[in-house]
Amino acid sequence: MLLGAENRKFMYLSHYRLTEKPFQLSPDPRFLWLGEQHKEALASLEYGIRASKGFILLTGDVGTGKTTLINAIIRRWKNNSVIASVSDPQMETIDFYNFLANSFGMNRRFESKGDFLVKLSHLLFTIYKNNKKLVLIIDEAQRLNHELLEEIRHLSNIELQNTKLLSIILAGQNELNDLLRQDINRAIRQRIAINYHLKPLTKKDTGDYLRHRLKIAGTERKIFKANALPEIMSFSRGYPRLINTICDHSLLTGYVKGVREIDAKIVRECSKELLLPGEREQRPAQAVKRVTDKTTTYNYKSGFAFALISVFILLFFGYFLHSMGYITILNKTPKTDSHPFIVQAQRNRGQTPEGRGQTKEDGRQRTEEEAKRPTIDSVGFPLLEDHKLIIYFGFNSTQLSNDAFDKLEELAAALLQRPEVKILIKGFTDGSGIYSYNKVLSEYRANVVKSYLIGKRIEPARIKTIGIGPAESSGANTAAELNRRVEIEMYRKDLTGTGGER
């Protein structure tokens, strides 16, 4: 006789001595696990709401945990804010407004945009006076069209004393970044104050994730063997949703087989069952790694010998071409218009201070155009080593200007080419006002820059921030606007010991 669903569930759990299923696909706040990047993302979202930053952007591939973070924000702020969460933003404009009206508790239906905006303004001011926040969260925001994006941007225009009354979180897949980069959406892109991009879990994170969920489900026993973790990573590639899928299927298979520990063989078997037709061919590395026959060994040795001979041939021809002067083009930098920030503030090694004259390399007279063109040999991206970039802010503001966006875009491009370079971000304010407030404002400014760079896929571990507070004036006539700034210092050495927040 077949067992009923409840009995099968009970036996599945009792087999592993669990009180509930640890790897369900539906979000459950009790199983919330936050790795380092998720903690940082959550802190960025909360900072954006608390500081009334306006637009906040959260992106990541499918299954990286965006919805989990959104649910965490809703739980943490439900007592101190009024929240509208939109899970499907593909609506007509008036339907969108009525959805917000219902979520914000306006208790009426609107026929016109103007009527809605009047009531929303009253609601925003009322909530502001009560020291609460009004938050609009749009999940799957990559599905927004330009028209609705513009309507959402107009909602953010409701301000009081330069304070944003509505915090707007746009959460979406990687395509959302492409949507916002379109020139037609430039106005809304420039208003994004906080930007965080979620990446898949690392192998270490995945191990911690498994242990956490099993513990919440009732056991600290090691159910997944060490050799199962690489197979879990191979299938899921670090995406939490796929980790839940493969682990739940593996536990069910282990129960059917009567084993209490899951090894690599079981996970591999489940992976084959879960992959769709055609997906197996897209993961050749997994199959190649397991081949151990003699033919593979022979091919490996033959390939190594061939590669060694090829290297010698390339070195010979490289020396020949270099001696003949045919590869001097390799000493030229990328075009100035492609990397203006990299070329900026560079000077050729061996040139006169005026940028003209003879070079030390060939002794010939260079033209003025050639003299102004840096070379990779002479440049080596030195601006990323012991170099300082300055971003200026408005009075009492943490909003990035158009010029700041351009500079940070170029800086991110340079940092992606030099992964060994680390940066220290120092925030400053002018001397007016209370010191304690200025100290916090300077930290906010540094973190805004950090969040933007992280959104451009610069590793958080490469970035350190510190809020200095009021900048020391170099003279009596120093303009206050020059002190409202962030200084970005770049090093190849470790930043520990440089002082400040680490």
C-alpha cells in the first residue's frame, strides 16, 4: 500500500531526524541566512531608507536572494514605515497608482493621476511628521517600461526641505542595469544613490548556508559529506534557489536509498535528473574532470609538449619582431576617448616637463602629437597607485553629480583591469554646523561612493571607507564647497593600519 503524503513527509523528516524540511523553495523568514555580501546589501538598503536617499538599486541574477532581502527589509521596517511592495510592475499607470493607494492604506480608488498625487503628498507629509518612512519596493523591476519608470521618478520629486519623503527600491535581474543605462532613462539613473549587485555564493558560503538551514530544521549533524559540496556547487553555481533544489532532491533520494549521509554520487545522480535536455552539453568541464582513461593521459602529455614548443616559437618571433621594430604599437595606450580617466594626469617617462623633446628610448625627436600620447610602458596605470581622485558634493548633500558619475564609471573600469589595487575612500564636510552631524554626513558620503563602485562589480573587500568629518582648511580663503568632498586613494599594498574604519 502506498503511504499518504503526510506519512511520507513524516518518514522523510524522521529519517534524517529533522523537524521540518530544510530546503523548501518558498521563502521562510525563519531560515533567513545572510552571508557577508547579503549583510552588506541589507545594510545598504536600510541606510538608504533611514537616510531618505530616494532611489535604491538592488540587482542580481535569478536566484541570488533579492526577494529574500526584500522580505527581510519589509519585516524590519514594518513598524516604522508604511510599505508598498509591487511584485509585478507591468501595469497601466492608473492601475499602478491604485495599487499604491491600496498598499498605502488610502482606502479609495482614483480615476485621475492628479487626484492621486494630491492625496499622496498629504500622506507623505503626515508620515514625515510622525517620524516614519514611506517605502515603495518594486521587485522584478527589469520588467518596467520607460513610461512607468518616468512616473515613478516623478513620485520622488515630492520633497520637504531637501529631504526625500519617499524611498524607492528597484530590485531586479541584471537586465535592469541595461535598462537604466539606456540614454532615455538617464534622468532616473542619475538619481540612484545606493546601488548594490548580488553575486552567487562562494563554496565557503554554500557550506555555511547548508549548515544553517539544517540547524534551523532540527539537526547539527553533518548530513552532506565533504565530497558532496563540489557537486552541489557544480549544479547550482552558487545560486541559493538551485542549492535548495539540488539539496532537497538529494535528501529525498538518500531517503529512498536508505542512507543517512549524502555523498557526491547521490548529488551527481540528482543533477542528471534535474538538468533539462541540452543542459548537460553546456557543462563540459564537469565531464572532462572525471575522465581518467589512458587516452586522456596521453593527450595531456602531448598537449603539454605542443604548448611548450609553441611558447619557444612565439618567444623567437617576438624577439625578432621587436628587434625589427614591428611591435612598437604594443607600447601605445588605448584611445583617449575610451579611457579618458586612465590617460588623465599621465606623463611619459623620459619626456621633458613640457611633454616634448627626445625620448630616452630611441633618441629621436618626437612630434608634439606623439609627445602628448602616453604609452603603456610609461603609464602602467600609475593613477591607481598612490593616486587621489576627488568627488565633490553639494551643501548638506550625499547626491552624486553628473561629473561624479562619469569619474566613478571610469574609475570602476580602471579598477576592473587592475584587481590587485585597493582603494581607501575618505569622506569630508565643510566646517559649518555640529561636528557629530558632520562626522555622520562624511561617512554617508564615503559609503555612497563605495556602494556605487560595488554596484559596478568592484569587490567590497578592495574598498575601505572612513568618515573624517570637517576638512582641515589649508588657508583662510579656502572655499567651503571644496571641503564637501570624498577623496579616493588607491594603493597596491594592504590598507590595514592606515587608520579609520576597516
